[in-house]
Amino acid sequence: SAVISQKPSRDICQRGTSLTIQCQVDSQVTMMFWYRQQPGQSLTLIATANQGSEATYESGFVIDKFPISRPNLTFSTLTVSNMSPEDSSIYLCSVSSSGRGEQYFGPGTRLTVT
Amino acid sequence: AQSVTQPDIHITVSEGASLELRCNYSYGATPYLFWYVQSPGQGLQLLLKYFSGDTLVQGIKGFEAEFKRSQSSFNLRKPSVHWSDAAEYFCAVGPNDYKLSFGAGTTVTVRA
């Protein structure tokens, strides 16, 4: 399985600002995903990050709010823009190289917006 | 559309007792099934997976799961729980265009 790191591990941000979260993988992977986990909730997929093309967003998530970059096969960033307290969540990236859907997760970024 | 139901929101079990977590899925084809564990303040760790073959699969940390197609279930079991098994457990099914669908999760509390 891949080893995945995320930066920052946690942050406290002011309303109206933006935060960029980094996801680094120790090997080349085909698919990278970004999830949001609100307090006490399950995982909600934000988008699939495709290398060399635009990210694919799920219903309810838009590029202006959550711009994503995927410059190569080992790295991706998720930006949470114009933050509000409702954006307080854990943000997780995951990777998959298998067509069977098996995913491996990073440790997450705990974001608090005040 | 694929979906996962975890009927138990919270389970409390005594240390050393057995544990079973339920998972029911809805999927149009042969599913690939997964169990993940999330310890407090941690990311998700893959416990085990089922793709095909033997319907009883073994995972890490002494966990096993049984796939029952007739019941659309993939229940997770452990014969004897340890205090370190206290965590949130998520069942997932896929893939649908490489994506997984996660259940709501079951919180396991272990009492001494």
C-alpha cells in the first residue's frame, strides 16, 4: 500500500480566508480523491483529482470553492476558499491504483474556521 | 446506485468479548467490499477487502469478514476485542467509476 502524507495536519483559520492542503504519495498513483468528513459524520467525496486534466467534482461541490491541482502522479492540493464555520471538517485525501476501488487514505487535515 | 447501510450507530463491548459489526450493501453487479477503521484523530486504515473467491476474508488486527451474497451483507467480526479496537468502523462498496460508497459508520466503545 502507498504511504500518504498531508500538510498541514490541522489549522485554525479566520472566516473569509483560504487554506491549501497538500497531499503527497510515495509512489505514482492513477487516482487521487479528496473527501470531507464533518464532525461525527461519514466521508463525503468532494472530487476526483486526475493528473493532466480538470478535477471531477461531486454534486454539491464546485471548483470555485474547492479548487484542486494535480500536477503529477504523486501530488495534489485542495484549496478551501472563502471559508466559513461550516467548512470546519477533516479533509482527507486518498489514492487508488486499482480498478477494483481499493483506496488508501492520508492522515487527514483537521480544519477549524472561526 | 450503490449504497451501504450500517445499522448500528454505536456498539459497546467488553474487553475480551467478541464483536460483530453489520454491513448491508446495494450494488448492481458483483461488489468489491471493504472495511476501514478510523481511530481517534487518525485517517482511515484498510482492515480487509473482498474481491472474489473465498467468502471469508481475513484482515489485519485479527479481524475477519464474511461475504453473503444472498443477504447482501459483509459483516465484520473479531473473536476477542482489545481496548485498542475502540474506534469508528466504516464499510464501503464499489467501485462505481473508481469511487467508493461509505456507510455512516459504527462507533465501537470497549469497556474494561
